[in-house]
Amino acid sequence: MSPAALLRCPAKLNLGLEVVGVMPDGYHEIRTLFQTIDLADDLAIELHDSELLLETDGSDVPSGHDNLVVRAASLLRETTGVEQGARIRLSKLVPVGAGLGGGSSDAAVTLMALDRLWETGLGLRGLSSLAVQLGADVPYFLHGGLCLGLGRGEKLFPVQSDLSKTVFVLVCPRQILSTSQIYSDWDARLTSSAKDSRLRRFFASALAGQVEWGHLHNDLEGPAAQRAEGVLAARSALCESGAHAVLMSGSGPAVFGVFLEPQQAKDAERNLSAAGHRTYLCRAISRAEYVEFIGFQD
Ligand code: ATP
């Protein structure tokens, strides 16, 4: 295979996540703060006359039409009427079903890449309406960086704040959680966030130039911890490692520690890994870096 494009599909962290309530269509309304990180899947794309073929090394992900990469490519073909195909190789490095958005990122990068390679010319605006059909987190990965997500997470508002000096240590329990299961476990009585948004207080502190991580919280951590005991174990291990703040991402079970000192983060990651945890040392990818990080030339 001599690929036309070699790309990276970055994971995201939900720095905070508040469930506001359930919408009339049954979806949960949320407020969340997304941040892309440098943990990423690899995607190699080669043009093909007509067929859409996917090879993947991850045993946890579907290989056929259920894979979000194939669904994204098929949707772009159906929408634009393009007849070209592609051979795509996906190397999964982002843990699956961990709350890190790996599948959504793969889908968004596939849309952006094939829109260029097939010259379908939809651009970000045109791709947004396709992205939201693939999943609530997919539109975010068309933009990356730090973003407030409202609605189901698809209404996006870029946030100007510099997290480039922050280092994240991820601990990923080896358990796959279903996002829809965790939302249906969510119980409105467990949270007061609809009325008292701690995310808002975080914004106020960030805008004042004094990021107060203590304001952040994930309403889904309780339900996730009930299903995956690794969530509490990861939280305790990160707290003991001296993390400045510890949060769960998305619907879990991945938990991350915020470190303000790079050396302390490196030491923590090494010790947690030696103790048998599945760990990753990561940094934030800003919106300015995003396109280049993925591997697009412009
Ligand atoms: P989110 O935080 O966006 O809710 P997640 O990180 O918890 O999602 P993913 O790793 O994106 O979860 O996978 C969710 C589901 O999507 C899994 O059941 C998986 O089988 C399916 N899936 C389909 N295509 C992919 C893909 N390319 N990568 C990962 N999962 C995929």
C-alpha cells in the first residue's frame, strides 16, 4: 500500500461534563468542555476506483460497515454521489469504549481526508451536517482544541485558553463501557448541575487567567463507577500520585490526572504503569495545532 494520506485521529478528554436533563427526543442534554490530546489512532488512505475497503488491527472494533470509518466514507459518497473508493488502514491506539472519543475522531478525520482526496468540496461547513449524523461527538473533531459543547455536545463554542503547559496522565481501566448504558444509568437526583453550573465557574477562572481545575466535575462518573470498579481505583491511584485534579472523561472508564509539573507527571505515569495500570502521558492539542497534528498539509 502506498497511501495517498497518512493521518492521525486524536482522542479527546471531557475536562468537565454536566448532564442538564433529557430532551423530548430522549437524548441527554449536556454541557461539556472538550480538549483534544496527542494520543491518536493512525489512518492510512489509498484511493481505489470503486470499492471501500477497511483493514483494522483492533480486535475491539467492528471491521465492516459498522466501523465509523466506513460509515463516514459511505455517507460522504451517498451525499455527494462520488463513485471513487478508498482502501483504508486503521491502527487503533486509542482505547475503545473508554470515553476518549476514538471512533468519533476516526470518523471526522475520514470525512475531512476523503473530502480532500475525492475533491467533493464540502469543507467544514458541509461536513458538519454529515458529522452529526454519525455521532454527537463527531462534529467536535472537525475543529479540535478547547471547545464548549452544548446540546448533545454538537453545538460548539471555541474557548480561548492556553492549556499548553498542562500535562495529563491517563489511566484506562481495561473495561469497555457503553455510552448509552451510562446515560441511561444517570439519575437526575444525583446532580445539581443544571441549576448550579460548576463549568461556568471554571470558565470565569480561566478567563481571569487563573485556571481553577477544582471547579470541574463529570456527572457520569457515579454511574460509570457503578459499572466499572476500575474507575475508583484509577481515581485513587492518580490522587496518590499527586495529581492537581482528577476527572473521568466522557462516559468513562478512562480517568485522567492534571499535572502542572511535567516531571511530576512523568514520574506518576511511570509508577502507575509499573503498578499494572494502562497509562498514557499526554498533552493538549490546541486548535491552532490541530490541522497539522492530524497530518494535513494546509
Ligand atoms: P465517546 O466518548 O465518544 O462516547 P468512546 O470513546 O467511549 O466514545 P469509542 O471508542 O469511540 O467509544 O467506541 C464506541 C463504540 O463504537 C464501540 O462499541 C465500537 O465498537 C464502535 N466503533 C465503531 N467504529 C469504531 C472505531 N473506528 N473506533 C472505535 N470504536 C468504533
